[in-house]
Amino acid sequence: MSQVNYTAMSDKELKQYFLQHRDDKLAFQAYLDRLSERPRQIITTVDDPDFEVKIQAAILRQMQAADSTGEQAF
């Protein structure tokens, strides 16, 4: 069996590959590694009085970004 080069795959290709080969634990780990390498943006804190508004705005931005690229938001 030939070795799959996960690093040569785009994020979208790796996600698709993993979804089609769910038993490939190395693909899953490569996907998780990529996700963990991305910087995380703090949207709000639980004690923020505008917590709900900020969360809803962040969800809306993510959905709009997904619509513009043709991908699923989550």
C-alpha cells in the first residue's frame, strides 16, 4: 500500500480525504494537527454583558464566509 502525503493536501482535500477514509487514523491525526496549529481568536468571555450578541455576530460571519467559498460553516 502506498503512503499518503497529507502535508501535500490542501485543508479542503485533507478534510475530504478523511471523510472518505474514516478508518485512516493518520489522516485524522494530520487533520487535528492542522486545526491545532491555527491561531484562535477570542470572541468574548462568559462575563461579557454583550456575550450573546458577540457570539451571534461571530456565527453569522462564519456562515457568510462559508457561503462565499461554497463550504459548510461547521
